[in-house]
Amino acid sequence: MEAFLKEFGDYYGYPDGPNHINQIRHSQFKRLEDQGVVYLDHAGSTLYSELQMADIFKDLTSSVFGNPHSQSDISSATSDIIADARHQVLEYFNASPEDYSCIFTSGATAALKLVGETFPWTQDSYFLYTMENHNSVLGIREYALAQGASACAVDIEEAADQPGGHLTNSGPFIKVTHRDVLMRNTLQKEESRGDAYNLFAFPSECNFSGLRFNLDLVNLIKENTETTLQGSPFSKSKRWMVLIDAAKGCATLPPDLSEYPADFVAVSFYKLFGYPTGLGALLVRNDSAKLLKKTYFSGGTVAASIADIDFVKRRERVEESFEDGSASFLSIAAIRHGFKLLKSLTPSAIWMHTTSLSVYVKKKLQALRHGNGAGVCILYGSENLKLSSHKSGPTVTFNLKRPDGSWFGYLEVEKLASLSGIQLRTGCFCNPGACAKYLDLSHSDLLSNVEAGHICWDDNDVINGKPTGAVRVSFGYMSTLKRPRYKFVDFIISSFVSPPKKIGNGNVSGRFPQLPSEELESEVSFPSHYLESITIYPIKSCAGFSVMRWPLCRTGLLHDREWMVQGLTGDILTQKKVPEMSLIRTFIDLEEGLLSVESSRCKDKLHIKIKSDSHANILDNLNEETRINSWFTNAIGRQCKLLRYSSSTSKHCLNRNKSPGLCRDLESNINFANEAQFLLISEESVADLNRRLEASTFPSPFNLTSCSFSLD
């Protein structure tokens, strides 16, 4: 801590603020300390303050709020609160009410969708968006292409010097490089007439890497398009409008709209101060709002309408014409307490505090080495590790490597972190462009992964030797270097860094030294661990049976978790959903080649041939399938069927949502297991659990040594 404060003490902890970070944590985030949680997913959602929620609850319990679409005194007072909230949002972005309006939406995604569905697209329009964009921005592409417009992803390069004096403005030189132009209309377009409106979209901060985009892009696109887009088919196009997705970036450095007058800015409030969820805003320039083409009208947006003829008169105020239905007035009333909190700390102090933490973690991760000297961590988008640089937000995104250069799967990191009380996020974070760019995944790689069954949020973290996503930790205004139980960097070191191996009195670098077996026996001392028992679970979530020895195969223990029970809707049935499955007992006779299943609910024991008879006719197979499924339906009391793992090349296993998917490593096979081929429980772990059960308030504690239970 002393070394950290020596380097970052002027930035960390709000030294000039009303409260130091230690006071903030102790008084407003006691639940983190009490539960020993290390929360590192502020890019996903930051945490609400307990003081903030107390003020909100006081409001709700001491005031009466009415629907603002009414004329009563209570409704009028609610309307005033909403108007004040709009002013606070505009003030946070330094946007004048004369120039901007605040439209409340159900979230940042709804704000972006509103732009896409109302933008005045024509066949001459272009939609340009940076590769580093959230799916919610990419979705706007569908509106553009459907109206015959063209869409194109671009890369942004920034240099300190301006080659050839291209730009007359001061500041860095920004180069925009386009990728393939996308069109739904295959007919060759005539030369643009120049009167179409075009849209350029970028995030203020990439939610994958934390990269901050230079906001000079706003003015360059709007005022110096021909130079900025030089060499592209868009350079001659006029009338450019700019959209900033500020959902991630505004939590620490909100765009100053008086200096960078973007036409549209999408905001999410739970990213700012944790509560409320389900509420966002679209900040729109008033002159730009006049160009949007809204089709639908509702009670909140209409001034007058006639039911049986084609007549409607819409409201004229920008926010009134775009906010369909009754506003989420209770949530809107709550945001003033969030802004009060941020205002007391100031965004600039929040940026300095959070960035000092991210820079510190990046430096520590970058310096890690395995015992053989190989690097441990690959950082993404973190070339500049200077605190003075505004190019990176409080986000650290990385993957970890083993000593031999292969990858640790990001899911492995996430699960071990969770066991250590550390909450972080893994995957591509709904940002496919940045993910592919930083992980160096080609179109061929991406399409191959999709064809192999990989989808968003599944467990396929390494395919064909390449990671499909990354690990992300991100910091919020209440983050602190002092962890309640675990430090993140210490967790990485203890879990993933391989020290030099000691052989006798010397060291051998590397995690897996290759030594003759007789030398291992004589020089290496192994701990006295042994297997007390082996339990086979043929059917996932049903009771298993114990053995003294059992054959191994590439899937682990032979026939272990080779079957599972599926409901008629396709859901996988487990003990969590169907506790009766624990009463189904199983046994495999390898000599007879039979799986025997019995239940107190069924009179007869079920026998299933392990080796199928390839000469049996289709009718016999159908009858056998019906017999088996009927037995299980009676055993658990609901319609279901028994599935067996297929040993085909597709190699299925269960994803984290318990739906069948593709295994993480296509070279291995783990049947219907959730995690891996083998699951081990130490006697001390069982004893510890029994002690906890006995110390709890259960009316009649039980001992697990007498229970048979499934680990999956």
C-alpha cells in the first residue's frame, strides 16, 4: 500500500473530496465488507450506495407520486421532479437546454434503437460505425440496410503529428480507415446527390478494452468530413450526424457537449450510479430531433387523435413527442440522489481514482512471469500505462497463458475468481468487433466458431487453440485497493502463475518438468493424498454407485454422466428442478453390459443395454425408447425422456445455462458434465460442510457421509 500511494497518492481515494475512499466504503458499502465480496464488474453495472438507497426510500415513503399525464397537484409535482431530472442529466454533460433535450428511455439500448428507427435513412445514406461498438449500436445497421442505405465498419487511428498539415484545427491527427461496405440492395447506386443524411457512431469508451475515443471525432466528422474520410467512398457525402454511445464512458468522463456537440448521446443510469435499472436517456440536439421520423404515437406523445378517421396531432416538445406511454416516474425521481453523490465527488476525481487502480493492476499483470520466464498475461488495448493519458478508462481486459504458451480458458479464470469471492466478467461483452480485433480472430475463425456451435454467453472459451473471449475487470468510484479478503493480483499469482519447480536442492523452471520416472520417485516428495472412494454417476443428477476400481477413457470415468434426463420442452432436468431425481438409483454391470435403474416410485427395475444392437429394427428401437421414457416419466412424475451422449465428432456438453452446447476444447470429451472429466472432494471439505450444517439453524442436522448425492 505504501508503494502504491507513493506513485498514485495524489489521484487515489479523493484526497481533496468531502470523504476519503475508506470512509465511503465503511459508511456506504458495508455490504461488500460484510460479505467479503470483491466486485470488479463496474463496466457491466456499478454498485448503488446504501446512503443513496436510503435517500430514495425516504422519498418513496414520505412523498406521494402521481402519473405525470394528469392535472392533479400530485401529478404536477411529479412532472416538476421529472423536469428537474432532465436538467440534471443535461448539466452532467454540460449541454444547454437551448441546444439539447433529454428523452428518457428504458435504457441505453432503447435510446440507440430510437435513433435507428427514426433516422431519415435513404438509399443515398451511409451508416459508419467503429469496429469497437456494442451490439446495441451494430443493430442500427438493420434499419439502415432495410431502407437501402449502406453500412460500413471503420477503424480509427490517432497520431500526434498531422502529416502534410491536412487539418487546420489543433490537436491530434485522426485517420478513419473503412472496411467492406455493406448493402442489401444489390443494384449499383447512382452518385449521391449529397442531400442525404448520414450517421457516424462511436463509443466514448470501448466496453471491451476500455479504450477512450478522441471526442475530436465529433467536430471532424461534422465539419471536416472530406479530409477525415479521405480516400473512402463517403468523403464526398455531406450532412453527417454523430452518435456517441456513452453508456460505459460517462461513468468517469462524460462527454462535454458544449465542446463536442454530438447529435445523439445514449446514457444508462445504472452504469453511472447503480440504481435505477431499466432507465436510460437519449440526449438529442433540438435541431437534429426535427429530422427524426417517428411513426408510432401513444398517449404520451399525442396532442389529439380521432379513432375512426386518419387524424393525429402530435405534441411539439421533443421529449413529449418521443416518450411513449407514462414515464417511469419513480425511477426518474431516484436519479437525483445518484447525481448528488457523483457531484460531491466530481467526475474528474472519479476518473483519477479509478484510473489509478486500473493502471496499477495493468502494471502488475504485465510484469508477471512463470517460473520458466514465460509471460503470464496478455493485455488488450493497454499500450499506454501512464496515468496522465486519457486514452484508457478504468478497465483491464486480458487473457492468461500457461508456461507452455497455451491459453487458460477465461471461464476457468471466472470460476476460480468466483470461488475466491471475486466477481468479474468474461467473454466478448457484446462487443464482437473489438473482441475479434484484439484477439486477432479472422472472419474464417469467427464463422468456424459459429459452425462449431459457439454462441454468445456459452462456455466455449478456447476453440482450435485460440481464446474466443477475454477476462475483464473494471473499477467504479467506490473501488478500493484494500480488499476485504482477497486481492485480485494475489489471486492471479496464486492460481495461474507457475513458480520454478524444486528438485532436490536445485530449481527446474516450468510447470511440468520432464524427468525420468525413477528420478521423480527418488527426488520429488509428493504429498500423501489418496483416493478414499470412487463414485460413478451414469445419469446426470441421479444417484451414483461406489466402486473400488473402474476403467478410464478419454471422457474420464467410463460411462460417467453419459446419460441425462430432458423435459419435453427441451430443458435439462436436474435435482435443482426435480428433487425426486435423487431417489433414482443407478448401477452398471460391465460384464453384462447393463445399466440398471430403480426407484421407489416404480415397481420394476429398469434395465438398459449399454451396447446397442445395430441389427435391431426401427420398431424395436422405438419400443425400447418408449419403455425407457415411460419408466422415467413415472419415476419423477413428469413427461421426460432419457438422452445418451453421442460420441460423434460434435462432442456435446452442457453450457452454463444448462443447454446442450459444444465442449470448450474440441480435442476433449466430457459427456454431460458441467465442468470436467473428474470432480474431487476432499474429506476436509465434507467435514467442514458438516460442521457448518451442524452450526446452522436446521431443525435436524444430517451428516453427508451417509448421503449419496450428485455433484452435477
